Amino acid sequence: MKLLKVLMAVASAGVMPQAGAQTRPAVPGYTYGQATLAKAPFTLADVAAIKKTLLFSDDDERALRQSQPILADQTEAILDVWYGFVASTPELVIFFGDRKTGAPDGAYLGAVRKRFALWISDTAEARFDQRWLDWQYELGLRHNKLKKNLTDQADSAPQVNFRYLSALTIPVTTTLKPFLAKKGASAADVEKMHAAWVKAVLLQTILWSYPYVKEGEF
Amino acid sequence: MKLLKVLMAVASAGVMPQAGAQTRPAVPGYTYGQATLAKAPFTLADVAAIKKTLLFSDDDERALRQSQPILADQTEAILDVWYGFVASTPELVIFFGDRKTGAPDGAYLGAVRKRFALWISDTAEARFDQRWLDWQYELGLRHNKLKKNLTDQADSAPQVNFRYLSALTIPVTTTLKPFLAKKGASAADVEKMHAAWVKAVLLQTILWSYPYVKEGEF
């Protein structure tokens, strides 16, 4: 399958996520924690309310952190599965397609993939502070037409439609589960880590939806 | 706990969901399938794309249908748990609060509860046709400021904020799981039914979000 090959071929050159966003390798467009980021229009109190609603507890925070070392050296394999899923879903691959030719844009896919690797580690890190909040806002803008393509100077679809953001919680966390089980954690701990990941990704996609939502309705 | 008592006291007078929306008992405001409903602005093709993205398969459809008879005579107990959760979460109970006094509006809670009972059965029924689509649109409008309170002539909060819609997928499906296990289904089948419910509720909350999303970004 040609398309799959293109997507697999963009595997990044060994980006190894480390603990702590401030110690991350320099990846173009990865601006987590930088002073240039706009302040998020939603607050830590908003996040607390969403966390309460989706039953996100201290146990979930611990489970996420437990997953960090488990996932660390499996990052490229996880990304292969995720990119394989996108490649086999025409409804999704268009968001990485060249606007003129329709073909998947390898450079764009590769650039996003490097940041995606860091996102796995950042999500597992489970820091919910103002820096994290501002970064979530930036990630939302980069899915929305306000900022999509800008980071990588891509000439691709102008936005990822709203309907896919929260929906992607399921493939991302379902395909993650076998990787959570690969390093000897108990079945109960794998369940806990998986449940925590579902909540953490859903929480993020809700925040990423902010730029899509009408004024005063978020 | 006084608030919990108020919420529990609104238990409806034995509404028993039956198979098929057209055979539902007459519940005020339950207009699923009625010609008065507006046509949904999203299409069956949109739903198919979301289903593909969140890995919703024929197996999930079967698992939902398997859950219908299991949940049927547990409906009131399930609603007690859900209403208990809302009662213990101030961030959520305000959506049922009287706008002037702030106190939970028992009549409003009771009216919604009767339709909530039918929603459990409708979700388990897993019919994804145009009638279902139009009903999803109506349910979205009833959470949004465009139509909230109108059905029950309530004087309550003007909208359920967007941030809570998809988030509620977690408490609804997490608290459902023990009920799925109470009628002798195998552990594997309970897992399958639970996973199908997560996808089905997330799918619906994405559709309900339509009125909140900016023109052209859904």
C-alpha cells in the first residue's frame, strides 16, 4: 500500500522524549512553555470543572505518570500504528493532504510526527498548570483554521473539522492499550492507565475545541 | 443530604421503555420520530465518517443491542446513580437550578428524567437513520441556549456549556458498567458492551455539539 509507505517513511530520526517539557529536544514548532504563547482563554478552574465532570482523579494522574516510562521507548511503534490508522482512513488523511494534488504531504506528516512523539510524553506527565493550559490553547488553534498549516508552512486542508477532535480519543487510546501491557504491568494497572488516558485525551480535545465554539458557549 | 433527596424524589412514575421509538409511552417533550422535528444540518455520511474515526463497528452495534434487555428493568436504578452524580457536582446541578433561587428545580429534573429513561433504551437500540439524526439535532438544541428550558418551560440556566457535553460520556458509561454486568453476561461481553456505549455516547455528544460550533467548522 503506497500511501501507508509514505506515512511510515516519515518516521522521525530518533526523537527521544525526556521527562519535563523544559528538557525536550529542539523540535521545530514545539513551543510548549515558551513565553511567545498566548494566554489560554480558559482557566485552571474551567479545567478543574471538566476534570470533575469526567471523573479525573489523583489516581488517574498517578496512572498517567506510571505510563510514561512504559511508553517512552515504544513511541515510534505507537506512532506507526496511529499513522497507519490515519493512512487507512481517507476521511482523516485529507488533513495531511496537499491542497492542490491531494497526495499526503510527507514533510508535513513528518514534522507533525516529531511533535506527536513529545505529546505522548507530555500527556503522560500529567501536569495541569498554566503553561500546560496555554499549550493546549495553541494546539487547538493549530487544528482550527486560525493556525492550521502555519507552523509547518504546509499547503494542506484549512482545518481539522470539529467532529473529529473528540472522536480521535477512541483510536488513540484503544491502540495505546497493548503498548501499556508490554512492560509487565498487572492487568488491573493496564486498565487503570488506559482509563486515565481516555480521560486525559478527551479533556485535551475538549480544550482544543475552544476556537471552534461560539463566543460565550464554551 | 437534602439536595440528593430532591433529586431522588423526582423518580418518574414507572416509565417502562419498550423496543422501538414509535412504541414509546407518551412522555412530554419526547418527540423522537415526529414530523415536527427540523432536519439535521449534519448528514448520515457525516455520522459514517465519525463512526469510522471512533472505530464504531457492527460489533459495537450488536453489543449495544445486547445491552438493551440487560438495562431495561434497571433503568430507574441507573438514573438514581446518574442523578446522584449530578446532585453531588455543583458544576452540573446548576443546569437544573432555578435561575432566581438557585435551588434545583424538581419539576424540571423530573421531566428530563422521564426522557432520560427513554434515551437509555434509544441508545441501546442503535438505529442510525435519518429519524435518529434529526432527534440528535433536537437534543443538541435543547442543551444549547437556542432551546434549553423551552420543552419543560423551566426557568433555569440558559445553556449547558459546551465543555460538559463530551465530558459526560465518562460518568454516564463508567456508572453503567456494573449494571451491564448484573444479568450474567460474560466479562468479555461486559467489556464489549461498555466500549460500545462509550463510542455511542461520544458520537451523540459530538452531534449535540453542532449548535455550539461556528459556521463551517463542524
